[in-house]
Amino acid sequence: MDRFSQGLPDPQATPNEPIDECANDSCQKDIFEGDKVWNYDGDLYCSGKCLAQALGAVEMTIEKGEK
């Protein structure tokens, strides 16, 4: 029997369990192995937007004449 006779294991055979959750308290989305995340001070965030929000950054539009 050669190494290709059985094929690869079925990835759906074992459940994909989360390894952590987003550190943003208003999100807390599950984070799975292979997900692209942001790491800040040892905490994992599911997106740059969640990281910015957790740090207190606010998205805004600057109007003409404002600084």
C-alpha cells in the first residue's frame, strides 16, 4: 500500500473548536486556528477595527476648517 491510497483525513471529521475569543468586550467573536488576528499586549483581536475600538480610537470625518 502506498502513501496515497488512503487520501487525506476529512477536515470535517474533527470539530474546529475556537482557541480564543476577540479581546474587544463589545465583540468577543470566536477565534479559530488559521484565522488572521491582531495581537496587542498579549490580547487577540479579530480585526483592526476591534483593536482600535478597544484602545478608544474613534472613527470620524474631518470637515473643512477643522483640525
